Amino acid sequence: MPAPATYLVTGGAGFIGSHLADALLGQGHTVLVLDDLSTGARANLAAAWPDPRLRFVRGSVLDERLADELTACCDTVVHLAPVTGAIGAAALRHGRRLLIAAADGRGEVASGATVVRHGDTVGPRQSPGHATLLTRLVRRAVAGDPLVVHGDGTRGCRFLDVADAVDALLALLDRPGAGGAEFDIAGSEEITVMALAERTLARGGGTSAVRHYPYVVDRVPHEAYARNVRPFDTAPLRELTGWRPARSLDDILDAAIARARAEAPVVLPGLREPAASPAGQHLG
């Protein structure tokens, strides 16, 4: 286990960030969480809240003075907030190690940061508004609603359990050689959307119908959109750290089905009938 250190986790009250905060505290580290709660929630840190090594600061990564103050107090910055803000510059100014989640991190890689790109990640504390396709299919199946499949259902997708995503982040944080490189963190098993819908019904015992709708992303047909998206490649992560997902797609589906059955109804994109979200679950 690495020696105790102080980590600044921006977006640490969000979905992946709160799980990472739990894991870092479990390793004996001190964790500073900076989050404006625009998509995260304090409830995500409920388990960690009593720990004296957790410090929560409600604020924005766009606040240069606050970003500088918190960065100066830590050894490593893990930037998971959805906007870059002033954190990268503060980490460089103070000589702090930086791991940043970014869709395009060429600039950060050049400055020595570790850049990660997350694939579709599934697990507890994920907000309904940011639910993955898998989660939406599961919730509709559990509710007995039709499953929505866009296009002909042949698009491929991969899913990763949030615990495996956190294991990947911890592995990269434990490798000094990860600096100045970019890594994809994604599931290993690819499945078509149609096959995922069918497997969701099979594992959940549902009888919902499957309905097809045209697939359009920002008014651009999916085929044209997909050509401009770089496929996920976890080989560099695997080669450096030995990381592999511990949970299969069936494990992820089974856990999602169990959560959906235990939850109150929530509002999901595409649902026509609104229902109240469970308290404290408006998470990011």
C-alpha cells in the first residue's frame, strides 16, 4: 500500500469521484474534495463523512484563488470535475502530480499529466440524468416499460463497473511512469445494443417489448458521428499496470437490476411519465 499522502479530488462528490474518495481514504490517505454540487451531492460522501481525513470544500474549479490554495495543500491532484478550470495551471505552478479526466488531453499530456478517458461506467450513486444506456434499459425493463433501441441495434458498446474504474485510477496513481501519457478506462466486453436489450430481459426475467427509433446525435446520423470518435483502447493501461476489469458484463447487469428493483422510480430521458427521485440521489 502506498505511503499516506494528501489528494485533492475535484468533482469528488460526484459518481466516480466519491467512490475514488472512499478508496483513497481506505488506503490511509487524506482527501480534499472540491465540488460545487452542480451534479454531485453530499449524500455520495455519506460513508466517508465521519472520517477526519476527509475535507469537503464547496466551490468551483473556476475559482483561481481557491484552486491555488487547495492545490498547494496536496501532493496529488485528481481532476474529475466536468470543466478544466484553474486546476491544471495550479498543479503545474506548485509542481503537483496531476491526473485529469478529459476527452482530449493532449495539452495536459504535454505538461506531464496523466490523462484518462472514461468509457460508459455503471454503479451506485450515478445520477438518473447521467445514466448509461445499460442503466436506462435495466430500469425500463424492471418497470415493465418498452426498451428503446435506436437504429437497428447493431452499434457496439462496452460497460465498466465503477469499482473497476476506481481500481484503474488507483493503479495509475501508484505508477510514476503514468505521467505524460493518456489511458482509456473502459469495459472489455463489447456487445451490440440489441443484444444488450435481449440480455437485460433474459437476466431480469422481463417481458418488455423492444422498440426501435432513429438514431441521431446532434442531428448527425450515428454512423457519421461514430466515425469521428476514437475507439477505447485499454491496452496501454493493461500493459503499464496489469489492470483488468474484475466484473463481467453479466455481473454489472445483475447488480444494476438489483439496484433498480430496490429504488423508487426516477425520471430518465425518454420516459413520458415523471416520478419522484429518491432523496439524495440527484447525483453526478
